[in-house]
Amino acid sequence: MSLTFHWFLPTYGDSRHLVGGGHGLQAGTAGGARPATLDYLGQIARSAEQLGFDGALTPAGAWCEDAWLTTAMLVEQTRRLKFLVAFRPGLLSPTLGAQMAATYQRHSNGRLLLNVVVGGESHEQRSYGDFLDKDARYARADEFLTIVRRLWAGETVDFDGAHERVEGAVLGRLPEPAPPIYLGGSSPAAGTVTAKHVDVYLTWGEPPAAVAQKIAWIRALAEAEGRTVRFGIRLHVITRDRSEQAWAEAQRLLDGLDPATISRVQAGLARSESEGQKRMLALHGGSKDELEVAPNLWAGVGLVRGGAGTALVGSHEEVAERIAEYHALGIDEFVLSGHPHLEEAYWFGEGVLPLLRRRGLWEHPAGAADVDERAAVPFAPTARPKAEAAS
């Protein structure tokens, strides 16, 4: 089975640094913010598609643009790329959510993937009018997905639960195909919902031993429900021709972090209700010291960013080897990102993907005709037709 790779759309903006424009930049150093315009996000999406990424994750939250609307606008700028849209059950009715997904599939030719996010922070949920606690949000997600799955199967649904209630719900047109459902979570409630409803379970980038434990946990829960689940991992990447170049880039990102910003962000993340966030914080303890928490796994991102806080750092060969190791544990999908997202997509797409293809672990989603073997080697100009050369 070929590995699947997704990239990331930074709908909150992008830059050459982990936060803002960087701290203490020297004169003549490249910097500056890149707003999350459709032009820039489209540039990332088209590049990811050309390089061989299967899809692109788009986040949800008060700190970024709306994922549904943004990706719907980007569909026309791409041909094949799928959009892994994060959404929060409970902020809309299950019937409307099922209908929106069906419409998206029809107009995009089946390019929607859904990433269920119940919300790890109650204060943010309350700003949207959602006053349930975390366990209740997972219970609501269970009911929501039960209704949605039945609607996608063509049923007329009557449902009266603790959180969701519908009568005579039915879809006029079904999604073709039904969008795969992704979910990430480290709490017992997340495991329950995953086992019953989810197609792909996502873990943040923890060391391999911890990832193996999560896979075993979810696999056992799913088997008890008579289901199988695929597994994916969410990571940042810094990959270069030589290992020392990649680690120098990681150090550059680290040098751009203001100690006051680290302290402020860590204080906020320490109050998080998310079990996954707690596991990310435990990897670095808020310190810049000893950030390589496993071979080529760097926890520096988590000093100033919530969510996925680790990056694979190293040469193209080293990063390919780490990916092969995660795959051996059971990981088949990789959701990746880098700063800035446009350039790092090319470093990975032209450096690592060709190595994985040669190992027989990956094939370009568009087929061999779209794969240029020269992408993995230094640029070599070729002769152009005279008409093109004169243009």
C-alpha cells in the first residue's frame, strides 16, 4: 500500500519563523509575514498538488479563516488535491453538516476529507456558544457522527439523543463518495468515538514507542466494535540535502523565539484540557534544552505553538528513514507542514518523496506521468523550443 502524504494550509498566515516576523532579526535577514490570502494559499495548494501530496489539512478555530469556505474557494484553483477540512460537531446540525459534505463532494468531484475536532479548550468553545464540557462534547460528536453516517447511507433518520435530535432527516442527494472521517485525540472519550466512527486516527508526532502504544490502543477498541481503522501522524518537517543544514535551520527557528513569548505561550498551553497537548508539553518541558526527543524528532515547534509541536529534522535520507520506521508501526498517512509552507513543501517533495518512491513506499497520486525523476537532483537545464525561448 502506497503511503499517503498531506500538506497544510496556514489559514492564519505564514512566515519564515514559528511566530510572527521572528525575534531579534539582524539587518539584511529575510523576514516578514505572509497574509493568508487566497492567492498565497492557492500557491501552496497548487505546489502541494504538483509535488505529489494527496491532500491538505485546513485548521478550524477562532485564530484562522473558516476551513469550509476557504477550501471551497480553492477547489477551482486545483485539479486533484483533496482538502482535509477541520470542523467541530455541535456548531451546526448533523443534517446540515451531512448536506454540506454532500454538496462539497459533488462540486469538487469527491475531494473532501473531514477532520473532526471536538475542541480542546472550553473557553474557545464558549465563544462560539458551546457550553458543554470536554467529555460531553465527545458524547455529542458520537451522536452527530451516528446521524451523519446514517444519512450518508441513504436512511431517513429519527434520532433523539442527549445532545442531538432530528426527525425525518434525509438527504436529497448522497455524497459520492462519503468523505473519510479523521480524528485525533488521546483521551478515553476520543478512543471511544474513534472506534465507532472514524476511518483514520491521527496522532501528533510523538516518539515511535509512544505512537506504537496509541496504535495498539485504538486498534483494540476498533476491533471490539468490529471495525478497522487506518492510522496517520501529524508532524512538521525540516529536511535538507545534508543533516547539518536541516539542524541549522531548526536552530535558526529557535533563535527567532523571544523568551517572553515562550513563557507566555507555555503558560497558556499548560491550562489546556487536551490530553494530546499535555503529551506535547511533556516532551520539552518548556525548555530550549534537549529538544531532540527521539532520533531526528525535534520538539522546538511546541515551545510557541499549540497542537502538533514536533518536527522531523535531518537529511532527506534520515527523514525518509524515520517515515519508514513510523510506517512499520502502522502509520500509513502523514500530515506535514513547515515554515514557510511553500518552500518546505518543495524541500520535502523534491528531497524525500523520490527516496520513498525508490523504496516502493510511495507513488505520485496522479500517476507516473506526473513524476519527474530529476526533481531529486540539482537543477539541470534542458533545451527549450525556439518559440518558447523567445517568449
